[in-house]
Amino acid sequence: MNGAALRSGEPCNHLIQLDPTMNQPTVAQKAPYPVAVEAGKTYFWCACGQSKSQPLCDGSHKGSGFNPTPFKAEKTATVYFCGCKHSANGALCDGSHKRL
Ligand code: FES
């Protein structure tokens, strides 16, 4: 641990340093992408936002520090993949795009 430990009630004056090399994903669009998926098939959701095949990976993430997120469809249905790349629900939209 770096620095002295705080005593109870003592204010902390340390700043949290964010890693300047950490990238934020690119917002592909501020809305989900509806995609018809097939049961048992795995899809690779673009997490970096650079893919030209949104919402799925086309390999554009290479060197960005991002990797695609696999999504295995449990049933054949339409799912809503996140387009803003800020969902806390992984590949699927959780409504976070409304706060961007
Ligand atoms: S499109 Fe990203 S949370 Fe809805």
C-alpha cells in the first residue's frame, strides 16, 4: 500500500487517478439494435463501437484494448444488442443509452 492509512473520521485528500491510456468505447448509436438470433448460435457483440457490422464484431477492435463479448442465444428470438456500448448488461441494452 502506498501512503499512510487514514484514521476514522479523517478526511481523505487523495485523488483517484484514472489511467489515461484506458479508452472509452465509441458510441455506435444511442439506441439498441434489434437482431433476430437463432437458438444455440453464438454471436460476438462489438464492445469497442468501431465495427462496421454493428452490433456485431468485424475485427476493428484490434489494438483498442477492447474485445468482443460472446452472446449465446438460448432461444430463437429478437434480442436488443446495445448500440451505445455503455450497457451494464453486457451485450444487451439496459437503457443506459438514455443517459448519454
Ligand atoms: S443501446 Fe446501449 S444501453 Fe441501450
